Amino acid sequence: MKVPKLLRPGEVAEMLSIPAATLRYWRCVGVGPNWVKLEGTIRYDLSDVLRYIEESRRSPSVRAHVEEHDGAL
């Protein structure tokens, strides 16, 4: 079994450029990267965080491009 690289919430918040409070909120509402609770301590597996980032990737739409460059449609 591969030993996971576990990150503290502050490290994940920094990676995602969000406040740590946002991660707490996400845990409460069931969104964001998977997490584990070990003896009362929250940790995130690096591979789960990277997967979350990849799954959140979006391709730009034509509408977004037009709105960004030419104003409203």
C-alpha cells in the first residue's frame, strides 16, 4: 500500500488560494476535496487535492470568451 502524503488544512487552503474557513465550510456542506479525520485531526491526501483540482478544470465557453473580450452578447 502506498503511504499517502497528508496535508494540513492550511497547506491545502494555500494551494487553492482560499481561506482555511472556506475548507471548513466545504467540509460541512459536503463539497471540495475528500478529507480524513485521524484522531480528531483533519488531513487531506495530496492525491485527492490534485484530483479535485483536475476534476474542477473547465474549458472556456464561446459565451465566456465573447463576454470577456467584446462585452455582453
